[in-house]
Amino acid sequence: MSTSYTASAGYIGGTAAPFIEEMSEITHHMWSLGWDELNGGNISYLLDEAEVAKYIDIREAQRVINLTFPVTELAGKYFIVTGSGKYFRNVIKDPEANLGVLRVSASGESVEVLWGLRNGAVPTSELASHFMSHIERLKVDSTHRIVLHTHATNVIAMTFTHDLNELQFTKTLWEMCTECLVVFPDGVGVIPWMVPGSSDIGRATADKMKDYRVVVWPQHGIFVTGATMDATFGLVETIEKAAIVYNLIGGREIKQKITDRQLADLAQAFRVTPKAGILEV
Ligand code: 2HA
Ligand code: ZN
């Protein structure tokens, strides 16, 4: 793994910051899966002040970037984010150019860059969706930390051929692999197609995040949230796996499937509560 950032501006730790390592590893992995072509995808990760302060000089901001959407709820919070226009493929080679550690200002109207985003780079173009989603997920889950957006190939394909009703979309995913219901009993939200990068899509996504950890953007990708990188990534890969199976089946005749009764038995055995209004038992 690259350690080029250890000598970089703002960096005080002698060893690699675990959160930079985690971001470098996961972006590389996601790029290898083909989900994050070009500058596709973005991640934001809420960090503890004490953890950041071990590695990064938090006393002095290197730059301040104004936000077009105030996030007073996140005032004083620290995040590591991917940079706008940056390629996941390149993060592992040069984390300092492609990632940034930010602190939301006391007013919630700007972010202070504490490390990274070298040469005037700015945070992800989807920062509105990320920050607004963090706000909603933290309201319902105090352990929430990560928002991850990726262009998961088969999920995108599925949004062309499947109905976009989120209850039907969820049910189909549950039916594709036995473990799906256990991994996301709360289902997936779906918003209509919208122009990316805007506060509007941020608000629509965050609105769904009140009820869902996952929001599908038709013909674009997926937003997934969680408490750890493992849990968040595991959720995307499980959903993508279900979408792969759906696409492999294509329009072919289905001779047998998991019934609603079996899905209900599964939920009972694994002590999860399936989202209401989906199973007919
Ligand atoms: O720029 O994925 O949605 C990266 C994106 C935008
Ligand atoms: Zn995208």
C-alpha cells in the first residue's frame, strides 16, 4: 500500500491512518469489480475527532469550501471523502490527491479541508446526497458512519427491465438468493431518475434514508449506508449478487422459486422483520 501521504501537508502521524488505508483498499476493490469506471462512485466516512487527531493536524484548516446546502446537524463533524472528478482506480496510488479529510464548520455552511484534496481538488460532486443521508441515518442509527455510492453494474441493468416500485423491487431481490432477506430485511428504496450532483437528488435520497439503508438511483447506481466498511460493502455486494441472478435469469421461464411462505419462515428463523407490505402470507 502507498504511504506517500505520510509526509504530506497536514499529516502528523508517523504511521498510516487506518481510515485512509480503508478508503484506499475499498476504492481499489470496487474499481476491480468494474463498478467505478472513470470518476464513477464516491464515499464519505464519518470519523471520530480523537482518531483523526492522531494522524492529522486538526488545529489549522488548509482551505475552506462553501456548501450550497447548509448542514448544521453535522457542524464540527469530521469526514474522509473521495474527491470530485477523481478516479477510484487512482486512490491507492495517491490517496492525498484523491481523498480529503474535512471538518464541517461550526455554522454548517462550509467545510474545512484538513488533509488531502491536493492541488485545489474539491469533495465529491455528490456531497449533498452524502451529507443529507448522513443526517438522516444518524437520526435512526447512532452507529451509522458510511455513505457509499457506486455504479453497481447489475443493479443498473435491473432498473431497465424491472418495475421501479420499491416494494416490488425489494421483493424480487429477496427472491433471487436465500440470504438476501436476512441481509436487508428493511428492503431498498428507489427514487425516480434525477440529475445527479444536485441538492434535489440529495434531498430525495435522504428522504428515503429515513426508512432505508439503501437507495437505488435508476439507470445510475446505488447509495448504501452502514456502520463499518465491511457491513456497507457487504450490503452492496449482496444486492449486486441478487441483481446478477435476476439478469442471468432474464426472461426465461422460472420453474421454481422461493415462496412468500418460505421467505417468512426464513425471517422467523433468522429473527429479522421483513419490511411490511411485501410478503403475502
Ligand atoms: O462523479 O458517480 O454520481 C461520480 C458519480 C456521480
Ligand atoms: Zn454516480
